[in-house]
Amino acid sequence: MTQTTPDTPAQPGIRFAEFVALMALMFSTIAFAIDAMLPALPRIGAELAPDAAHRAQLVVTTFVLGMGLGTLVCGPLSDALGRKPVMIWGIGLFVLAALVAARAETLETLLAARFVQGLGAAAPRVVALAMVRDRYQGRMMARVVSIVMTLFILVPAVAPAIGAGLIWIWDWRAIFLAFCLFGLTSASWLALRQPETLTPEARRPLRPALMAAAISEILSNRAVRAYIVVLACAFGSMFTWLSSAPLIFDDVFDRAASFPFWFAALALMAGASNIVNARLVMRLGMRKLATSAFALQVAVSVPVAGLMALGLPAPFDFALFFGYMCVVFFSLGLTFGNLNALALQPLGHIAGMGAAVIGSIYTVLAVGIAVPITMAYNQTPLPPVLGTLACTTLALIFMARARRFDPEDG
């Protein structure tokens, strides 16, 4: 069921451009659920945890943890039942949890609701990737994912501004009502327009023996294991910045009011790198682009960490910080689509299970990386910079290991 050109209609009733737009919206569920919350973190901390306001950062990582665990369930279910029903039920859970979060009176209730919301958001996240893999493979899949990510990046660009606007009109609880509207819109579009991409004869029953065999096949592949570690490092760095950035802009640089606009610029930087990736990946290959992106982050992180440790006067300190974040976000845009395509390349016959196991493991590992870095926040940008340096260094090491086990770029 592999398509070789993007101009060929994917299924009767939906063409390539609409398919890409729909997949971008599905991918955006997670971006919207995370990024729209960022301007609210200081207020949530002040209202629900005034004695330890930095714990509000857990609103992000708890959601991500639920998403990572939910991914392990949604992938096998989509292999057995089909892609569409799993995505629609997952979005329904996402919407219900958002309603509970909107009424939360304690931080613990809010975190519990965010965890369940993450479980539901796992469905559009992992099953959309499996849908793409149902139809494309290799560098063509990487190109499609890059185009999807280019459209998807518009959501992180505007989501903080939407969140800030809702806070100004009402309060941070209104953001969760916006999540409900977003989920209902995407589920309706999927139900009405997108045909099922997994044919009945290609489905795998939910049998423990078959699931165990598939998981064993995935985890016995040394190249896939290496790419899981690399993905964990990349996402660990990103989750660190998403959790820490609002507090750094507020506490360190006194720019909380303008944070949505600065973050929009960073999101557009990541979107630009996805455009670059879509143009270059067919010529240079997935591995070379991802490795170059990690090498750039290492090369930049070392002098930036040194300058931050020494201290710079204003406004040079903010210029250094924001310039560094631009480099990081641009580099990350060159990695995610390529790494996912590389990891799934040998797993086309179990794409749903493959996307589930890989996504679940690297997401949980990424949360384990991000939480201690964010909890080490000391009202300076230095902890996340050092965390990024450690993550990208480790990623380079495992990219080299993956090349030994997987010499073909695809």
C-alpha cells in the first residue's frame, strides 16, 4: 500500500493535500495541549501551589507521561481494530479529561486530569504516524512527515498567544474549553473525510503471543534501540525547554507578557527547519541531517554555557539566551521526522505496534530526562542549557552506534 508520489490520491474521497492537513491537525493535538498551557504555568502555580509554584511545570510533564504510556496501548489497538476508531475514542477521552481539568480546585486534581488527557492524546499522536506509514516508506515518509510538521508548527506558533488571550478574557481554565473545541473539530474531520488506511486483511488480532512477538522483534533490532535512545534525548531536551521557558522569561528576563510572541518566533524557526528538511532529505538522507543537527547543538551549547556561567549584562544576556534557543529549535526541527522514519523503516509490517512501542519508550525516557532538569531550575537558564548539551552529546554517540547496525539510510 505504498505510494511513490505525493500527487496520487491516498484513498477515494481524500487527496494528498487534505491528508497532509488532517495529519498535521492530529499531530497538533499534543502541541496545542502543551503550548497553550505555557502562559498559564505561573498563574497555576500561584493559585494552586503558592508555596511551591515551580511545581506547575509538572502540568507539562504529567501530560507527556500519560501520552507516553497511552501510546503503548493505542498502537496495538489500531493494528487490531483499525486506525480511525482508535483515534476517535482517544480524542473523546482527551475532551472529557479537559472538562475535568477545567474544574480542578487542587494541583493534584489538575495533574491527574492532565495525565488522563495525555492518555487520550496518545491516539492521534501515534495512530496518525501509523497512518502515514500505511501509505509511505523510507525517504518519502520522511518527506511527508516533514511537510506535516511544517504545517503542525503553526500551532505552537499561535498556541501560547491563544492561551494568553483566553487568560486575559477569562482565566486559565478557559484554555481547557478550547481543548474541547479543538478535539471535537479534529474528530469530526477524521470521521467524515478520511477513509480507513488499514485494510481488514492487514490487521493483527489482539493476542498476547502476537503482541509479545512483535515487541520482541522491535526491541531485538539494535538500530531501532539506538534510535529510541536518540529520540529520548531529543524530546527530553525539548520537554525541558517547554517546561522551563515560561519561568525563565518571567523570573530571569521579566518578559512574561511578551512570551507568546517570542515563543511564536521559536516555533516558526522550527517550522523553517522542517521546510529545509523536506527539501534536503531526498538528497542527503535522514541520518546525515539528524546527525548534523545534533553536532550543531553541541558546538553551540559549550560556549553559551560558559558565557552564561560568567554572566552578561542586559540586554546581551537575553540576546544570547534567545539566539541560543533559536539554534536549538531550528536543530530539533531537523531531527524528529527523520528519526521517526529511521526507527520505523524496518517495521512496516507492524507499523502501529512499532510506532506505539517506540513512541512510548522514548516519551517516558524523555520525561525522566526532563523532570530532574526542570526541577533543578535555579532562576537562571543554565540548567536547561547544560541539559541540552548532555542530551545532544549522548544523541551523537547513539547515532554513531545506529549507523553500525543500520548502514542503509533508506
